[in-house]
Amino acid sequence: MSTLRLVLADQLSASLASLADADKARDTLLFCEVMEEATYVPHHPQKIAFLFAAMRHFAAECEAAGFRVRYVRLEDAANTGSFDGEVARAVTELQPARLILTEPGEYRVLQKMKGWEAQLGIPVEIRADERFLSSLADFRRWAGDKRQLRMEFFYREMRKRYGLLMEPDGQPTGGQWNYDKENRQPPKAGLPQIPRPRHAETPILREVLDLVAARFGGHFGRLEPFAYAVTRAQALAELEHFIAQRLPHFGTYQDAMLAGEPHLYHSVISAYLNAGLLLPLEVCQAAEAAYRAGAAPLNAVEGFIRQILGWREYVRGIYWQFMPGYGELNYFDATEPLPDFYWGAKTQMFCVAEAVRHTRDHAYSHHIQRLMVTGNFALLAGLDVKEVQAWYLAVYADAYEWVEMPNTLGMALFGDGGRMASKPYAASGKYIHRMSNFCERCAYDPEQMTGEKACPFNALYWDFLARHEDKLRGNQRMPYVYATWERFGPHKQEAIRAQAARHLARMREGEL
């Protein structure tokens, strides 16, 4: 009995569930590049190039290992342009007895897959994605009937389950579960600069880069220079480089932001994890081994493992727990159109311009810039939650809806009303000034609340709190900030809100 096995561009793992029992003599692996997936949002050219090149390399490796491969390239004349069309075409031409899939990362794709059995007239089996460390069933059991699903408690359960940074007596290594307080240092002069490793350009990559330049040149973002790994071997080399050279510095400065430094000490492996070139457990174990060997401090290793074992698994669980309704939430009724400076238009706010430059040039910006610069501005200005989500999904090489939506809607925008975060991650310009050197080059002054040179984040922060006092004052973590707001008095409050209104008007006019 022959089987057709579809492999998606974010499923590039030899351990994929749908490949586990493949018969190399009879089964066919189907890979397809389809225009529908490349354009449902205007993905960054480097993101498209990374996924196409990585998928072509993985398919070639599968073929070299003895698998029968059907690879549909974007430029193939018969390409229908969609998953539906290519699966149907393969079934018609190959006449398999059944179709086996691994569950996709996005709800909309799963809905397509669920309809294929009726459409195609053959059995369709959708298997759990075992590359994640918490199955969706596991997450549902953990969530149960809890009123609040806090990541910290989920993370502790995961640490216990996998024995990462755990001692024989069942206690966390070092006596604490979380070293986040040691991971918030601002940048200082003389921090060592560690360049990312470079990879030799393969013929497959060159072919893909030329294709993407020709077909997606109008999308936001620079295509070259292109620095992403496109094979598992290259991704492993980047992981090794990070563990040896960047991880020792990562913890202390993971929240720091520097002009001209998009990566600092971050691993930049999220794209490889999310596409399947690296697996989360091997990454966490490599970091733990560095700590056990004395090559990296505990605060760095714990913080890094928390991002993968805790946060990454948690946001996936949140996404599938609450979809499809989750994507429709908009707690603050935020509907302001996305300003053009998110797409590279001029703004005098250096922090925003720098984060967008990093994004444009690298399809990457590290998590604090995403959360506390572009995300924070979107929150304070009341930008439309769906437009903001679409932007994050389009511009980052590691972005898929399962990871982008909870991080953007839930974390950055508090659009889910607190299902994820205990309070909004709102901050004034003083936070950005403390955690970066951006303000040194800015036209605005982070110390000024009102006036022509006043940092827009300042008045917008207090205006945001005032606009949404009915929804936020009762939050147990907000009494201090509202007490401060009250101490300003009516006259100062009025001046701040008028300043915020001027900032928003200038934003709408493209003059901020």
C-alpha cells in the first residue's frame, strides 16, 4: 500500500512523526512551494528564501537517503499555487492509498487538512507533532480549569518533566527556578562584539535567492546579504557557536539594546527551531551541558532554557487552547491604522527606526526590541491589533501564527485581556533610555514629558493608562502607577493628554 506524505516548510526534521514508518520503496514524500503561502501576508524576502532553500536542501537529503521525493517548485508550470491544489494533483497522478501528515503550526492550515479526506476520497491521518516538548493534550491537561495560565508555573512543570537544570533531590539547580532578575542589565561601554558565523553559499541557495529577487522583490525587507543557515549541519554549527561564544554573555545582557547591533548575544536560532532544523530538547541539553562544564553561568543558561522549554512551548499551547476565537480578541478596542514607519518610512523616533532597520536588513530583531519598542509603541498608540499581528507575521524569519499571535496579541498588546500577561507591558521612554543607547541619537528627549522635544513614549504611556483606567485600575499590579498619575493633578494630566494627542496627530500625518 503506497502512502503520500506531505512535508511542510516548517517540518524539516528527520524525526518528523509522519516520516517515522515511511516505506522508501513505496511511499512518496511531497514538498511544495506555493504562492498562497508565500503571499497570504507579504513575507520578508529573507524569510521566503530561508524556507525555500532549507526545504530544497532537506528534500535533497531525503532523496539521498533513499526516499522517493516529489518536489514542486514555485516556478513549475503545473504548480497550482496552493496546498489544496498540489495535494489533489499529487493524489490524482500518484494514486496513493492514503495521505499521512504531521499537524501544522497554524489553525487555518489544519482546517484545510481536515477537509482533505472528503475532498480526495482517501484516508487522511494527521499525526501529532512530537518535536514539541509539550503535546497539545499535555497542555490542555495542565491548563485544566485554571483561571490564569501563567508561564512560570508551566515552565516549572516542564523543568521537572525533562530534568533540565534539576538536582537529584528534585530541587532546581542553584536553588531558584528563575534568574530573570539577573538578566536585565543595561548595555555598558566595552561589551565584546561577537560576529555571527557565516555559511558558504550553496548552489541551491543561490538559485533560491535569484528566484526570490525576481518574484518577491516588492516585499518589505532586504534579501542580501543573506546570513541564515539553510541546512541542519549549518544550523548545528550556529548552535555550537552560540553555546561557545555568546551564551556566556547572553543572560546578563539579554534585555539590552544597542544601535547597529541587531543580535548582540542572542542565539538567532529561533528560525531553525521553528522550521525543524534544530530540535528544542537538543538545544536545551547543549546549554545545560555548557553550565555543567563551567563554560556558561547559571543565569544565562537558565534564561535561555526558559525561552525554549518554557516560553516557546507555552505560547504554542496558548494558541491552540484558544483558537479560533483568540485571533478575534481586542481588549482595548485598538483600531488605529499601522503607521508607515513600520514599513520603513521616516520617523524621528530613533528606537523605532532602529528596530525597523534591523528587521528590514535581517528579518530579525531581538525579543526586547519587538516587545518594548515596536510592540510597546503599538500598545500605547492603540494600533489595530490585526494589522500589528500581520506585520509581525510578515517581517520576521521565525514568525508563524502559532508563535506570533500569542506573543503579539497577548504579550505585546495585552489584546487578550490578561490570558497570558498579568499586566500590560507598557513603558515610557525612560525604560528605553535605561536599556539602550538609542536615545543618544534621537531627536526626542526621554526626560521631557511635554514640548516639541518630548519623547512620544512618555505622554503616550500616561495617556494609555488614562484611556483605559476602567479596565486597568483594578489590576493588582497597577495601584502604584495610578497613584503616581493621581499625584500629577488635573492641570498636568491635561497637559500630558494634550501632548499625547499631538503625537498621535503627527503620527497620522507621517511627521512623528
